[in-house]
Amino acid sequence: MPAKPAKNSWLIEQDENNLKLTRLMDGKAIETYPPVHRSMAGVYVQAIVQGFRPPRELMPLDPPMVDDDDQD
């Protein structure tokens, strides 16, 4: 009889403003992500649903660079 594949699941813990994600394999924690604000947690969960790991951090975009010649 072939071995049963490991069950991969995610635990989401929440407090007032933050969510913490933990990846479980057969019910045992194998990876924990730092708590993130609810607004960012949506990005993390979307990555998981699409088959990706959540990012370790999200960085804001750099402000656009303005060429001095364009300011006439």
C-alpha cells in the first residue's frame, strides 16, 4: 500500500489588528510567519491560495524619480 501524502494546511491566528500565519504539515508547525496587519494578510493569503509561499515582507514602491529637465 503506497504511503499517504503529507497533509499541508495553514493556521491563521488573529488579534485586534494583526494576523499570524503558520504552515502545518500533518498538524505539525513547520514554518511560522511574523504577524502582519490585516491589510497585508490578504496579500499573504492570496499567495497561498495561488500555490505560493507568502512573502517574508512587502516593501512600498520607491517614489518615482523626476528628471530635472522635465520641470519647465
